[in-house]
Amino acid sequence: KIIQLKDYRPSDFLIDRVELDVRLDPHATRVKATLTIRPNPEGRADAPLVLDGDELNLRSVSLDGRALPSGEYETGPQFLSISQPPRQAFTLEIETELDPTANTKLMGLYRSSGNYCTQCEADGFRRITYFLDRPDILSVYTTRIEADRDEAPVLLGNGNPVESGAIEGTNRHFAIWHDPHPKPSYLFALVGGRLGHVGKSFTTMSGRAVRLKVYVEPGKEDRAHYALDALERSMRWDERVFGREYDLDEFNIVAVSDFNMGAMENKGLNIFNDKYVLASPETATDADYANIEAIIAHEYFHNWSGNRVTCRDWFQLCLKEGLTVFRDQEFSSDERSRPVHRIAEVKTLRARQFAEDASPLAHPVRPQQYREINNFYTATVYEKGAEIVRMLKTIIGEGDFRRGMDLYFDRCDGTAATVENFLDAFATVTGRDLSHFARWYSQAGTPRVTIRSTYDEAAQTYRLDFAQATAPTPGQPSKEPMAIPVAIGLVAQDGSSLTATSERVSPQGVFMLDRAQDSLSFSGVTSRPVPSVFRDFSAPVRTSLDLTNDDLLVLLRHDTDAFNRWQAAQTVAMRLLIGLAERTSVPDGDFDRLAAALRTFLESDARRDPAFAALVLTLPNEADVAQEIGANVNPDAIHRARRELRRMIGTVCAEPLLQLYEELADQGPYSPDAASAGRRSLRNVSLDLLAAADARQGERRAQAQFETASNMTDRLASFGVLMTLPGEAREAAIAAFGRRYADEPLVLDKWFTLQASIQEDGTLDRVRRLMEHPAFSISNPNRVRSLVGSFAMLNPTQFNRADGQGYEFVADMVLRVDPLNPQLAARLLTAFGSWRIMEPERLERARSALRRIAQNASLSRDVGDIVQRSLEET
Ligand code: ARG
Ligand code: ZN
């Protein structure tokens, strides 16, 4: 069944209040729901009441206190319907029973390491009780939770704690929570278990005292301090930057070890995948710390962008996700280094979203239809959704952006809103017509902008001719032009400043490209400049520019825009990698010039901003190159090309790299701050390039670092370098790492990931062996993703083995995981997203693996949907 955006209609009934009484039990949890229901004035007058359910066991149902006889309702595991409900307000009492221990889908109420927890977004609440499980039904919830004291000493719910106590004559106890803010069912949560916590109190800008707590497995409290600190900083930041204040007496975060996604913004009770909470210098890398900070902020920011203002229907998912990603990106940029963070955002966007846009799974930021909503928690909805908000800010400016956000929160507070409501706020504030801009939400695909430049020396004018086009995507064969903000500047060849002007460039340096073709002229240009376009990556587009490598190296050296300095080096490297991979002729001098430019950069600039330097020194990865080539891809050739270019750069830059490596050696106690992390990343990039140039010395250096490292960042980086160097040292390091962290599942995940990423023929067997490792578990999403997911997503030569065995293995795993956890299986399957760009032999092998999955009769809707779309001809 396909659900369409155009078919939306308001619910026929509303549920104003929900009282839940949940008696936790490992196999027979009883849920009594008391629902206060009334007809919706905007609904149909004579409609039946049809509640959603999923794998539920109904025990009893009564209406206004009267047990309903079986003739007055119909029910099955998926629904409960009453054909003649009262036409005024009434109370429905439903009792259901469920088995949380058997719930391997990790949706609804389930157990993780013995603790009870829930995940309701998008449609898991219907696995707890029969309900109108849709986001436009907003209700006030009161939850009573009861459990055995030994099994679940801690009982948490949404909102504020009201009451708790013992149940006389038993070993059971209870807690009652009340959430005064009306919310959709997907934000419901409860937790019961044995948990330790760290906490502190926080005073909001208006003086409200809030207790903050982070709950973790007992004994791991020490590893929760960073998350707690990130929460406090997020709360302060949202007050300062968006004027948003927290609205309950408590804010609780719980870390669980079995979780399908990163985390969940349940009102007042965020539930997290423990890998995004737990951190210590010995077990977490700098990247882990940065992710924890960003995800803690993301879920907290949802309190306004998601919870106070929620979504009318799931087509509006980007309304909360795109906006909240934008907000967490801004937070991280303020807390860390803005240009460095921007480059990281763009790398993710290109790797995940551009790839998705180019794949059979391409869809608009606001999809027009879906079969399974859980398959739309995608890079397009999240990351491209955030880019749209960023473009809006670029176009209207900071002041109007903030005024528009205030108006949006003001107007829509307490409602289930749409993308139109969001854009209307900005249209009101600016008086602009945003209807063309709105196309970013409805048209899928990454626009390609082609730019040709002409310099007229006599007239001292410089002209740029722009053209934009977007390739067809599923369901959208022909495309309209987009409204593209082009942040632009001209750079003189010698770096001196240019005073060229054009009236079509705003004072903030933005040119709006909103037609298929347009041109832009500058006057008063005294020498041929190099254009710096899409500064700070002002729009999510691909660019073709008629610049020479020498022009680009001018930008690397002189551009005032840090993003474009990085971009320039990437573009040159990309050209050289493609030349090497496709054996097309690249003038030898070009390799030397890139290496020499990087050497100069290392000597003169690297120390000023080590984190930025590390990014400049990191070549586009193999998947980026494959995407850029776009058809008839041979992953082995790309792998060889990248190794070769790293070798050349490592050789030419050996001296400054070695100097940096020694100079940046670990100083003092570990701190996860951005500056320290930047120094570590530059040092570790140096280690890698040096090893690419000289394997024997590199191995010794990496081995020494591996043995003496005082933190996980340095240990893992050297371990990663060793993985690229076959031999005894590598196998010894693998064994040592495995022993050292035998009791640390999150660290073993890194160990699984790096082994699954080894680009050698033996890796598939290694992965198969590791599946027998005692720490591996097919039912834990983090384990499956780190071993099988990494093989499929991070190992292009082995997943895409010419003999097709990589594809067959991943297909087997998808089929094995699907009956247990469809969401996890569907995610794994998205690894096949780029199968159509492969060379014909691999392409056929991928197709046959996909067909084998598709032929399976008992596929989940999640996997069925992905496999069907993956195979469809566009
Ligand atoms: N709203 C969560 C977040 O982005 C993601 C939850 C998605 N869960 C799911 N089962 N689809 O913060
Ligand atoms: Zn989110």
C-alpha cells in the first residue's frame, strides 16, 4: 500500500488525554490505556473509529465504563475498530498485553541488556496500545509505570514526576509521570531498569530550575560527563541564539545498547544509542566526542523544532529533521571551528546525500509518497533538508532569518505543522515570494551548475555564464530550474584584493541563479581573476567550472574563503585521481604542482589551523571518486589511483610531514576540545601519508604509536594505518587490540569496522570469521553495522568484488537480519544504492543479488520497499 501526500485528511477523531498504566513484565507486560476521545469538528460526521495496532494482544475494551460486547467492535493484531462510536466525547479503556523480551524489531516496548525502553517514532506506539498513531493527534499524557524493584529500580516517563511508591505486600513499585505539553504518540517514552546516572541542575534564562540527568549502565557513570556537559551547553546556546527555553522540571537522557538509530527526542526523556553518550579518552575518539556533542544537541533542540512544533504528517519529516540538523550544525560550528565544521558537513552531504540523489532511491526532501516511512529517515530528508534552511538564511540574511524563526515558533507552537507553515513565516517577515525557492522541497536530484568565464582585458570586464540542469530521478523525468544562491568573489592571481563590482551581487556577496541560464558581469577588473564560487558551499549543487589546475591552486593559496581553499585542493586531487583511475593523460607536471602546492601549504600554513590542514591533506575518498566518474566504475582502479596519489604526495611532502608528526606529538593529558583534536588529526594524517610513501618505516612508526598511545584517537589512527600494510605487524596489532578491549563492546565495534574495511581479497573470509566472535551479535544493531555495514559501505573493492561474492554475502545478511529487525536489514540493503554506476560485469552481479532478495516471499515491508525501488528502471 502506497501512502500519498495529496491524500492527507484530518483525523475523524481527536484524543485529548491519554492515561497509561503499564505493568512491566519480561514476557507479559500489561498496558491499560484510558483515552479521552471526541469527534474532530474537521473530520467526517459518521465515520467509524479505527485505531492502529501492531502485533498486539487485546485483553479487554470498554467504552464509558461499559465492557464492549464482541458485536460492537472488530479487532486484529493490526487494528481495533468501532463502527458506531458516540458522536460526543467518550472514554475508551483498552487493555493489551505484550512481550518486550521477544521484541527484536526494537520498535515499541523492548528490552536492551535487561532494561525496558521504548522507541515510538515513526509508528511504534501502536505496538504498545491501539491508538490513532499519527503525528497530528496531540494529547496530554499521564503514565503510571509499575515494575519489580530489583528488575527496574529506576522508572522514567515523559514530563514531570508526580508520585512514586511501593506496592504493599509485593516487591513491586510504581512511578507516575505527567507531561502537560500535548504531544503526538511518536514522542511517548518510558524506561525501567537498573541504571546509574550523573546529573546537575540548570537554571533557564527565565529562572526555572531544571534537573538534568544522564542515565547509563551502572559503573559507566564516569563516561557520561561529557554528554551532560554537552547538554548544558546546548541548552544555553538555544537560549542565546534562538531564544528557546526548556519547559519541564526535568530533562533525562538514557543510554541503551540496542537501538536502531542514533537517538530519539521523546519529550523530556531522550533515549540514546549508547555509542552517542559514553565517552572516555581511552575508549572514544575525537570524532566520537564531536558526534556525542552534536547528537545531544540535536535531540535537545528537537524540544522546540519537533516537539513544541511537530509535524502534521510524515511527509513533513524534514520540517523537524532538516531544521534540527541545521540547528545542531550551527551549534557545533559555534562550539568548534566554523570552516572546519562546514567542510565536515559538506563531506557527509556529498558522500551520503549526493550519492542518494544519484541512486534509484532518490526522493525529494519532502517525498510525495511512501510505502514504509522508516525508509525515509534519509540523508536527503536530514542533510539536504538542513541545506535548504541554510540557503534560506543566506538569501534573506541573518536578521530576517531570526525574525522568521521567532514568528514560526510563535505561530505554530502547540500545533502539527507543515513545510508551508515554515516558509510562510519567512515570507511574512521579508515580504518575499518564496514559491520558487520552495521547489527545493519537491524536486529531487542534485542540480549541476556549469560556469564559463570570459575576461575582456580591453574593457576590463569579467563575465561568468551560468547554466543549471538536474538529471531525472524516479518519478520526475523532467526538471525545473532551482533558486540557487551563489556566494561569490573574485580572487586576483597574486592574491591582491580586487575591487570589481556587479549590481547583481548582493552586499553579502550573493548572486541568485534562478533561471536555467544566466550571466553575471563585473566591471573594473584590472587583471584576469580567478572566480571563487559557492563560497562556504552556499548551495547543495555539483559544479563544473572551466578553471585550470593552476587557477585552483591560486585559490588554495589566496582565497579568503576557507571552504573554497579546501575545495580547490579537492578539485585538483579529484581530477588527478580520475586521470589515474581511467588512465587518461594528465600532464606529469600537474602531479608535481599539486604536491608542491601542498608542500608549501604545509610549511607556511599548517600550524595556523591544524584541523583545516588535515582536511586539505585528505584526498577525496574512493566512493567520492566513483560518484564523480558516475558510470562504468571499476573500484579496483580507483583504489590503485588513490594509493598512488597518496604515495606521490607523501614522498614530495615527507620532510614537512615528518616535522609535523614529531612536533605535534602528544602533549599532556587528553582533552577533546577542537584545537587539541585538530592537532591530533593533522599528526595522524601525516602518519598515514608517510606510510603511503614508505611502507616499512611507516609500519614501524604506526606500530610504535599504537603501542604507546595514551588515548583512543591516536591508538585507532595508528591501528588504521597498520590495516593498510599487510603483514605480521598488522595481525599482531589486531590480536592485541582484540584482547585489550575484550570487555568494551563499543571499542570492539571500531575493531570490527577497521578489519571489515581492509581492502584485500581475504577480508570477506575475515568478516565471516568475525561473525563467530563472542562479542558479535546478529541482534545488536551496533555490532551488525560495524561489521557487516562497514564491509558493505566502507570497503568499495571488497563489497564490489568482481566475482560478486561481496554482494551475495551482504544479501545473505539482509535476509538473515530481516525477520529479526526489518529496519536494520533495510539500512544494510541501502549499501546497494550505487550498483548502477558499476562496470557491466559487477553491475550484473549486483542485480542478481538484488533479485535474489526480491524473490523472497516473506520480506518485511522495509526491505521489500528498498529492494523494489533499487531494481526499478528510472
Ligand atoms: N527523530 C530521531 C532523530 O533524528 C530519529 C528517529 C528515527 N527512528 C526511526 N525508527 N525511524 O533524532
Ligand atoms: Zn532528529
